[in-house]
Amino acid sequence: MNLKLFSLTLLFSTILTPALSELCNPKDKKVLFEIKTAFNNPYVLSSWTSNTDCCTGWYCVECDPTTHRINSLTIFTDDKLTGQIPAQVGDLPYLETLVLRKLPHLTGPIQPSIAKLKHLKMLRLSWTGLSGSVPDFLSQLKNLTYLELNYNNLTGSIPSSLSQLPNLGALHLDRNQLTGQIPSSFGKFVGSGPDLFLSHNQLTGKIPTSFANKNFGQIDLSRNKLEGDASVIFGLNKTTPIVDLSRNMLEFDLSKVVFSTSLSAVDLNHNRITGRIPAQLTKLNDLELFNVSYNRLCGQIPVGGKLQSFDTTSYFHNRCLCGAPLSSCK
């Protein structure tokens, strides 16, 4: 009898143990299966099966070690995944990281239900076929520290409300088809300004004067159609180390610009910049990249600092710039 009882106990424990020991929250698991179905059951999600624990046996997701709720959904590099972002992503209430990246057949707009993810810190939707506008509702995600929407087909203007994200450390909107002006509110980010990447779009107008009061981690506005004065980005007390304003239609007198010694890279090539190269640039000891080619500069290149360490391609195709590393002034 004892042997029979032991056998029955072992049988029931074998049946019940997986269910009792599974860490995955059943609500989260249900939502994840709905997301898998919406994506037409792609191979990248083949580990998502009913008889495995989503916290221990599934790829592309992570669970909080204490609550065991799904806090990360990361799907990338799959050219077989098709469809739009499922509305069900908004039903993972404890999500802190959402990454859908290098998915060329992911199409449609940025899903509005993402606005429900109040714990979200990192949102990366990049290298996809996503289209439509950069949605205003993203400003509701107050815990966001990293927002990456680059290498998509996004159109329309940049919502000024993004400056209301108090913890944002990086904003990548580059490599889209965005139009309109850079919002003046971007010069009023709460706290220090984020790394700001707006390059390779069709942005027009002037750089906001509000940028004069803001430091950015780095700033890349290259390959747009920006006009006017860019000197507001520079200043003696600025701490922004990397500035790329190349391939725009900027037009200002470089002679009047004051540069911070914290600069390590300045790219101004292919603009309409006039004046001379300021002698103050010889005091920038951390300068590793400097390019003012294809502008309308004149005069002798100041001697000293790092300025002679750059080759002719950093200076050529100007109106009358001369001196090492270009030919001698006459």
C-alpha cells in the first residue's frame, strides 16, 4: 500500500509541479501569445510555447526577479516578421523596455496603446517600415530615459511636447522624413538636455534661439535644410562636446562665435558660413574632429592647438581660406 501511495503522490506531483512552479504571470503569458499571433507566429518567437515558463524559457522577454511580471520585450533582426505593432503591447503594464528593431516588414503607425506603459524607460522602434507621425502621446511616458525612432519612414513635424519628458537622456529621430521646424521648446528640456539626433530629415527654418540656454549631451542636426544662425549652440560656458551641423544652409559669421574648451568634435561642412576661423579654436585641446569645408570662409587658418593636425579635407572648398594645411597665404 505504501508503495502504491508513493507512486500516486509522485504521479500527481509530476503533473502539478510545472503549473505550481511556473513564475510567469498568467495575464502576461496570455498577452504575449496574442502578440505572437498578431505577428503571424514568427520563427523568432518559436520558444513561446504553452508548456514552458515565459520567465525562464522564452527568448525576447525578461521578467522582474521579484514580481515575475514581464518588464522587457525585445524583438530584433527578423526579416520574416510581418504586420503592425499589436495593440496588446499596451497590456503589459510593467514593461520598462520595449525594443522592436531591424524588422523591415513591421509597418503601420506607432501603436497608441504604448501610451499605457507608464513604467517604460526605454523605447526603441528603429530600422523598420513604420510610418505616420511621431505621436504626441509619447510625452505621457514620464519615465522614459531613451527614445529611439530612427531609420523609419516617419513624416510630419516633431511634437514640441517631447521636451516635457523630465528624464530623457537621448532622443533619436534621425533618418526619417520629418518636416517643419525644430520646436523651440527643445531649448527648455527639464534638467540637462538629452543627446539630440535629428539628422537626415527635411527640417527647415532656423535653429531655435532657446538653444542658447541649453546644453546637450551631443547634438546632430546634419543633412537637413536648416537656415540662419547656429551660433546659439556654441558659447564659452557650454558643455556640449559634439556638434554636427553639416550639410544644411546655415549662414552666419564664424568670426563672432565663441567656442567652449569642452568641444571635442565640430562639423560645419557644406553650409554658407562666412568670416574667419577664430584664433580661440587653437585653445581647444580636446578637439578630435573639425571640419569647415565647403563654406565661404576667408583668411589664414590660425596656427596652434589641433588645427594643423587636420588634413586639407577639413578646410578645402572655401572662398579664400589659406595657411597650413592648405597652401600658404599670399
